[in-house]
Amino acid sequence: MIDMTLETLSPDAAKELLTAIAPEIAPVTLPLDKTLVQQAALPFYEDVKFVALTDMMLPPPNVRYMLYKPGLVSLMNWTNEPIYSVNEKAPIKLDRKTLVPYAKFFFHYVRGQLGRFIIVEKPEDVDWLPNATAEEKAQVAAKLMPVTYKGIGRDNLFTLTCTVVFKNALFKTDIKVAPYDLDVFDPELNAPEHFTIGQMKLTNEELLLEDLNVPVDPPPGEFG
């Protein structure tokens, strides 16, 4: 789960931000008096803030998200593109302290059309359906692990290990993260693969449990 504290901006600060981003987010319009503006600092960016824009004229889900600093507006759309774009411009700061929060943030706000990878570290991180049994909950709990930093591999990529839920199955997987722009040889493709700074890749997936009684999210829409 991500650890982030959103703070509500004052009316003046909210008006300044909404006015600044209006040309960048068109045709989306956010009325000044009907939009709740909140922001949070992110440890892996120096100046870029995470901004939540709640459209009070709509029922939930009604929140858009963006990465923002003056002169840089990246409206998030549940793909990796807005994050990767900001990584190169901000720039991103990647080290042992920031890698784990970056990975948690990334996989919370990037949701593929075929499903999303949900990092689960503790039993309470798993969203169970009402018909889930105590036995399967215990089986899952016994296999969960915190996101763990493994260092930099021979491929020059940072490596994390964690447990994730994908659709209705639990996996253990490595997360590779590029510390800078580089080419990495891919033995499966028998060719180099280019990574931009902060680019992610899952490797060494190990199926732990399947057919779990957990909800499977539909493809993301405008609000997730």
C-alpha cells in the first residue's frame, strides 16, 4: 500500500494551480468553486507534487490525478507514460530509500487493460470477496513479504522483490528499475532493450497461489 498524506490547498493556492493547469488539461474543465485540490510531496521527486483534483459536481469516483510543478503538468491516465515522462524532466531521484515508495506509487497508479499488479505486503492489503474462507486467507498471509531491496544486479538495474496479486492469483516477483537511461541485453529477445530512467520491468515471476476469492478490477476508465 502507498504511504501518502494529501493536504488540501487554500482557496487562493487552489485557484492559482487550477488557473495554471487549465490550458494543459483541456478539454477537461475544473470549475474553481467546485473542485477540491489536494497535494502531497513524493520522496523520489525534488519539486514535483502529486495532485488530486476532486470534481465535486460528480459522484464518486470523481478524482483525477496529476504530477505537477510550475511549468510541468502531467495528467495521469493509468498508463506508465505520464510517470516516465516526468521522470526524465523532473528528474527522478532513485536510491535505496526512494525505490520502494516509487514502486508502490507506480503500481498503484498504473493499471493495464489486462489487469493490475497490486503489491501486497500484509494480510490487510488483500481485498477479499465475502465468500473467501479463513483457510485461504491464512494461506495467503503465510506467503506475503514486504517489498525488499536486493541491490543492483549485473544488468545495472535496481532489483526489488515483493508479492503481488494479479487478477485472482498471488505471485512473488522481482521488480527491475532503471537507475538511468541504459541498454540491457535481453536473453529472451537476444537483443538489447532500452530503458529510460525509472522504467520498470517484472521478472522471475513465481506463481504462489491461484483461484483466490478476490475482486478482479475492470479495465480503468477516466477515474480509475
